[in-house]
Amino acid sequence: MDLIMGNWKMHTNHLDAIQMIQKLFYRLDRKDYERVEVVVAPPFTSLRSAQTVIETDRMPFGLGAQNVHFEEKGAFTGEISPAMLAKLSVSYVIVGHSERRAMFGETDDVVNKKAKAVLNAGMRPVVCIGEVLEQREAGQALDVVVGQLRGSLSGISAEEAEEVVVAYEPVWAIGTGLSASTDDAAEVTDAIRAALLEMWGPEGEKTRILYGGSVNQGNIAGFMAKRTIDGALVGGASLDPDSFAGVVRYWI
């Protein structure tokens, strides 16, 4: 099943989150949920409220987190452990988002530790990879992305392939209003799929590959038409329930 995940980043308080989830629920119907798995990833401070409203009203949404620490517990002021997220019914955790890599110095090794910790806690990592504009213009996009993929998934077994999600997000298209062309995106996701099959054999087909980078209801259908794109990681467009519902209903 395709996966559409909204990354709310550092937006909304817990009251806003409740309202946004309720409004999104009212805008979708049973047919939407039969075709698409919908996940919302609010800030940490909204997770408990989001969990409560989703479970109380039996909404068919998955709950995601935007980050995690790779240790189970310890003297890591301000950090959140995998076990803490699991207790909140979080099912997906974004790791290695380009903003984390660029602003907080996260390397492939750190992302790899986080991905393994998420899997060990019974959740699914959404492993983000993507090139910057200079790398794309230099013709290095495929090498950079596949290198990040291998480093971030090192030591994860083929048996876990189905639990892993990979999100390709060209860094130059995040929050800029620009997006890769559908053909450019597919060229990279094709290379990602080929690398997954090389790493994990046939099990590599079970890993869902998302596209992210200024995704909206106007361009989502074009991306979803590509064979190796199984969904989207949506940023700004996920902050408006009408817009996000339009992305989820790309097939109409």
C-alpha cells in the first residue's frame, strides 16, 4: 500500500494538532484509507494529544515522530528515546532528514544507529537521503544518494526490508517551492530500488520508497505514476488539512 506521511516539522502546538487531525479525518473517507496509508508526524510535544484523538475516535491514521536518539536511555538532555515513542503508539520515525543532517551534523553513521534503534523498538524508520544542488549540477546525484543509502542502512538485514521506508528528498527542493521533475525523481528512485535489490535480493522490493520535496496536490499524481515511487513525505502541504487531503487523494 502507498504511504503518504505528513511531516509537520516545528509547527503546531498540541491543541492545533488535535484540530488538524480531526479536520483531516473529516475530509477523507473509507476508499482513501483502502488505497493509501496516511501518517502524521507532529512535534514531540503534540504526540500524546495526537495519539489520544486518533485512538479515541478510532481514526485510521498512523502516528509518526520526526526524530529519535539511538540510545535506550541515559544522560542525554533534551533527547527522546525509541522506547518513549513506542509507548505513544508511534509507528514511524523519520531519521536523517536533510535538515537534521545539515543543521545538526547528523552523518550516515548516526542515521544508521537511529534506524537500527527504531527497528529494535518495533517501529519503522523513514530513512531520508538526498543531494544538494551543487551535487546535482555536478552530475553526482546518483552516487551521493546511493552512498547515503548504503551507509544509512548498513547492517540492517533483508528480513527487515519490509519494515524500512526510504524517503528521497532532493535537498534543493525542500521548502523552496521547487520540486524535481517526475523523470528526475524517478531516475533517482530507480537507482535506489536497484541498490536495495543488490543489498537485500528480492526482499528489497518490499521497502517502500517515498518522494519528498515541495510535494503538493498539484504535482503528487505525476510522482505517484512512477513505478519506483510508493508514496510521499509531505512538508508544508501537510499543514493544511484541505491541501493534505488533496495529496492523499492523488488517485482521484
